Amino acid sequence: MGVQILEIAGRKMAVLPLDDYERLLETAEDREDIAAAIEAERRRKDGVEYLPAGMVDRILDGENALRVWREYRGMTIAELAEKSGYGISMISKIETGSRQGTVSLWKAVAAALGVLPDDIMPVD
């Protein structure tokens, strides 16, 4: 690596060929990627759940998050109703948006799905 040291306005500056500079950038980016991968693995081992991109896309596209999560967990409306202690009709109405639900309902349904209420509640 051919580096030239210059002094400009009292500050020392390193000048190097563009190829060397680009190689340094790639190395720095690789180190950042490695650090991010190590952190992601640590979080996974700590129990943080990662979601498939398709699931995230469905929610971002406006699909009902409760339905997306329920399907992701492989549950029917009846199974979710039973596990949460609420009726099939109520869960169905929540999924279609015709009912809003109470705080206690959202907590129970979230617990049944193993998520936080914020993960499944509609965003207005």
C-alpha cells in the first residue's frame, strides 16, 4: 500500500491510491458485517425471535398482524380462541377489523401466541 503523508493547514493527511482506499473500505465493511452477525447470533441464543421476510412483508403491506402471527404459529382461529380464553367469533372480528378488543383481550391473545401485544395490535 503506497501512502503519501501531506500536511495541509497544520493537519497531517494520508493520501493513498484509490484501489487501496476501496480495499480498506471493503475490509471495514466486512468487519462490521461480522460484528453484526455475531450480535445476531448472540441475540438468537438469548431467545430473540427472528421472523421470515415474507411474514414481515405481509404485515408491512397492511395485512392484519394478528392473523399473520396466528398463521405463522400454525394455529386456527378456534385454537387461538381456546388458548386465549376468548370466543372464535371475537377473534374472527378482531382479525377482520370489525371489533377493536379490550386491553385484556390483546394481552391474552398475545400471550397465547407468545408475542407482545404491540406485535399484533393494529396501528392507526
